[in-house]
Amino acid sequence: MKIDTEDEEMKKKAILGSAYLGPVEYYTKLYAYEEVAMERYDHYMKQTYRNRCVIASADGPLALTLPTEKEDGMKCLMKDVRISDHGNWRHVHWNAFVAAYRHSPFFDYYADEFQHFFTRKYQFLYDFNMELCRWVCGLIDLHPAIFPTDDFLAEPEDADDFREVIHPKRNYAEADPDFVAKPYYQVFEQKHGFIPNLSIADLLFNMGPESLLVLRDCTPKNKTGLCSKGIM
């Protein structure tokens, strides 16, 4: 699905899928819209940002996948997907973040709070993703009204729909012309060059409070600042 923003006026509300430390593109929507509905009644699918984030490691882009529990062959609503303890993933993911960002400018500032998400056992993936999202928004001074959906709407009329637009297998430049991947400092940039649209964790640990400015620069000027105060 491609969002056509040239012929349609941007709405004040967006609808997003749940995401595990979603990419920069995802957070530009939280920057640009006054209200954001987080979908929880869609059918859960793997190989999406629901349970996967991509960070920059010493060896290049690294996908971190969170294991889930669901019955094979059965459709499961996102709100009902449980987090699995398989593969000691909390330890693996935390160590991956430490290895990737221990030399970044802001990792030490956020590490203690961030680590709590990998020591506490969350039961449901949706709740885990939502709490991470709210935590990130608070750190970078994003203040959209975020609320969970009450039902599934295939074609919402009052919101710009990004549920299938923001996807790890889609070319963001083609699917979402309202997102421009502006470069920012990355730890391994000299080794791999700038890697666009990584997890918000990459932006947060490298840019800290200035992450908000990067989100602004990644969003067209006529679609910015609806929920972010004091940014000129």
C-alpha cells in the first residue's frame, strides 16, 4: 500500500501497527500527527516490525527478533500475542544493544532505564511495544495522543493509514514519500556509511534530545510540528 499525499490533505490522526522499537520512519508519524491509534486488532504476522527491530552493529545492519507464542495455523490478534522466553532473547538483545551503542554519545544516559525492559518479563507483545514507545517519546519530547484501537477498520476514513506502509520488506522511498531519511551521526558510519531508517534506538543513542530535530528534518515542512512544541 502506498500513501498518496499529493492529492489528499493530511489528516490530523494516523493509525500505526504495533512495533518493537520501530524505525525512524515510524516515529516521524508520531512527530507529525496530533493523534495516533496503535492497531491491536489486526492479525499477527511475523517478519514485520511487530517483533523485529534493526540496529547498526559493527558488522552492519543487525535484525533483532523477539520470539512469540501462538498456535501454528491459527490466526491470532495482535493484542493476544504473548512473548516467549525462547532462546534467552532478553539477554541476547540487551548484549546486542550494548555492543552496538556503548560508544555512542547517549547510551550511558539511557542505559539503566532501557535495561529494565529486558529484565522485566512482559506477558503480551503489544503491551511491551507500547511501553517502549511511550518511553522513547518521553525522552525525545514527543507528545502525541497515543491510544489503542477498539476494533479493526480495514479502511479508516478519519486517519492516514500506515499499518502496511511501514514494513521491513517495503522500500520506504516508494511506499512513503512523506518520509525522507536525513543522515545523522552513527557510531559505525565510517565503516559502513550512513544506514537509513534503523530502529529509533539507533537515533536515540546517537543523537539524544536532538532526535526530535532529526524527526523534523525527515518530515516535509508542511507536515511537521503538530504534536511537538517549541520546535522552530
